[in-house]
Amino acid sequence: MPEYDNTNKGAAFRKDNANPKAPKWAGPLNVEGKDFEISVWEKTSKQGDVFLSFGIKEPWKKGVDSHNKAKGNGFQPQGREDDSDIPF
């Protein structure tokens, strides 16, 4: 049986979350062979029309600080080798 090809396809699954700002839907998305995560919020416009708002990002990987990587600020947590100059 041929393997399923998910190129240029995605899916969003309903998320139950108590946080009202959290996305109501989330799931995988593939664009031209590259994997992403999609988040979907249900919102209401000022005119009262319901619409969907989308967010797309690279998949979360354990051990990678994607929050700071996305900012491009070069932040990398580092330990101190010598704490002798700390006054406490």
C-alpha cells in the first residue's frame, strides 16, 4: 500500500482550554514539504461577524528556545563560571 502524502495539507483539531486567549483549534500543516503548526482562533468583528484568525509557526522542538529564536535577539541562557563577584 502506498504511503500517505500529506504535502500541502493540514488538519486542525478542537482544543479545550480554559484560557480565553488560547487557540480553539490547532494541528499540523505542510507547505511544499515543510512542516508547520497551525493555530486557529474564533473571533468576532466589531460588526458582529464571526471569523477565523490563523497563526502559523515552525513545530516546537524540545530543547530549542523558539520564543527567543523568533525574536532574533540572540538570547541564549548561560550559566556563570565564577560567582565570586556577587555580593550575596
